[in-house]
Amino acid sequence: MQRLRNFARQLPTLLFAFILAVAVWAVAVTANDPSEQKAYPNQVMVEVIGQAPDMVLTNSLPTSVSVTLRAPTSIWTSLIEEKAPVRAVADFSGLGEGLHTVPIQIEVGIKPVEVISYNPRSVDISLEKLATSTFDINVVNNSNPAIGYQAGTPKLSETSATVSGAASLVNSVAEIRATIDLQQATSDINQQVALQAYDQNGQLVQGVTITPEKVVATEPIAQLGGFRNVVVKLTTTGQPATGYRLTSISVNPPTVTVYSVDPKLVETLPGYVNSDSVNLDGLKDDLNQQIGLLLPEGVTIVGDPSVNVQVSIAAIENSLSLSNVVVQPSGLAANLSATISPANANVIIAGPLVTLSQVSVTDLQVLIDLSNMQPGRYTIQPTTTLNNPDLRIQSILPTTFEVTITRKGVKSTPTP
């Protein structure tokens, strides 16, 4: 009994000592790991829970929620590296059709963290009943095949599709379309086509789900009687100028469509039509020219009756070797003299054959730059100048020269 009385008398002291110890511990922890209040830098998306499966959200939620938190420095490291999730949750449980304001709850997957503020704190939503409806798929051609061709009856891998979504949107759908692109088609169509929903005014209905999303569409393309695609056979005469060669020649379009009221006339064609003659005689430059086509009587071209011819001409190249070209110093100070060894170089020049035939040694200079050079012995690479831009230096031998520089009027052995 006496012990109980003694313990009761000491209990306040023990409690004070415990509280003091906890306070000291808290101060020590805070000093080593201080708390920081700042905005959470990562994006926090709004997550929806509890939405009834027969309800559809018809408006958009905020893209993200900005959150300000207070947490120790060590906790912030985990938050920023997303080792602990920060969630913004909107609970739709028990909500029916109509407009609602739903509060947003912030959940943090680590403690201790204090949520200081966040925005927005709620979302306004509109819920509608989920509806579905099945429609036959209508095929629409958004363009025409090439001239002289006609499209047959299209076929789809699926003939109907199901539309689902908010009842108001589903009820506005009047048809499902599969649009086939026939632009300039000359062969059968086989393409994957996305399905789209339209209302009775022909306006696209957004916000609904179509199942399947795509179908495979096939459509035969056949050539009409009296029409035929034939190749353009180009005719040329003459040759480019001496020293020049033909590098390429092309015709555009390479094929044309011909037509006759008598289908037998186009069927008897050999598969090509000849062009007017293109004269290459004496050409030195490229040629771009429109020319006509030679057609049998009763046969006409569908569209432009001419074709474009592009001719590319290039000079025939060769090389020329020039021997004993004198190597000259440049930039040498007036009080110095230089001896270059060897004194001559062999140079190979390349370029158009017609230009090479007119080259002389005087058109070329091989120079040794001695600017700011002092007396001594040096090994230097040369530079060259050529007064014809159509030519180029292919090689020079030797590639380096020994140069000895001395002062004028002074006879001494130069030091390297």
C-alpha cells in the first residue's frame, strides 16, 4: 500500500520526464530533418472511383490538381521521386443522372505529410445514362477514280456497328459511315477504313464509341471501254556537242490515257504511243521542253495532250598533266631571299575535256607562302591558284618543298 502511495506521489514527475524526453526527441528529429512547405512539383491527375457502370460522364475533368504540402525533407525526396503516390480522388458513388458537385480528396501514400492546400477542391460533373444502338454501315466514296475508270460495288468486312455512349449523343446518331478514298484509283481498292458517326444533318457526332472502330473495305476498279493506258515512247535525234554527254532523259507523265469512240482502235495500239522528236544536236546545257504525241486517227489523249521532257547534259571530263611548273615564293620580306628545292612541280588538272584543251602553264601557279618567315630551312606544303573555275587540281608532286631563307648580302649558313 505504501508502495502505491509512493508511486502516486512520483507519477507527475515521471509524466513530466516522459513529456520532456518526447519534446527533446522531437526537437532533435526536427533539427536533423526539418519540415518544408512547398508546392508538389509533379502532376496530380483526378481519379474517379465509384462511378456506376450504367452512367457516362459527359463533361471533362480538370487535367490536374495543384497541391501544397508540408513534410520533412526526407519525405519530400520520396514524394518528388514518386516512390510514394499523391492522389486526387473524386468519389462518384451513389450519383445518378444530372449535375453534381463532387469534392476532391487528396491522399498521400506516406506519413508524416500535411496537406496545406489544393486547387480545385471540387469538380462539377454531368452524368447520363449509358445507351447503345446498332446501325448498318453506309459506304461513301469521297472522290472519283482516274479518268477512264469506274468503281464497282464496295464490300465491307462488317456490315453493322454498335454505337455506345451518353444517351443524348447516341440518340443523335443517324448513320455510321465508312468513307473510301478513290482518288485517281486505277486498280482495285483494299483499305482499312475508320468508322464515323453522323447526325441527320450530316454533322460528325463526337464523344461516342463505335465497335468495331475500323473495317476493311474492298471495291473493284475497272477501265471503261474505249479507254486504255499506254506508255510514252520518246524519240530523239542528234547528239550533244563535242565534249559533252547525255546523262539522263525522262518524260513526265511516263504513261497517258487514250480514248476512242471505237474501242477497237485503242485495243490495236502496241501498248505505247510515240512522241514528237526531241533534238539533242549540239546541246551543251540541260533541256526542259513540252512536246506533243503522235496518235492514230480517231484516238485522242485524255487530259493534257503534251508531255514534259527533261534532258540532262554534262561535260565529258578528263585529266591533264603539267610538268615542270615553276614553284614561286609569296609573301617573302624584301630583305630576304629564298631557295626552293625542287624548283619545279608536276601538277595534274581535271575538268571538262573542252576546257582542258585550252589550258596552258600560265593558267596555273604553285606558290610557297613565306609570309613572316625568318632566315632558316623549312619544309612547306604549297598552295595553288587556277584561273578557270571549271577546272580543279587533282594532285601535285612533290607534296612538300624544302625552302632555305637567307638575308640578302649576308653569306652565312642558315640554322634550321
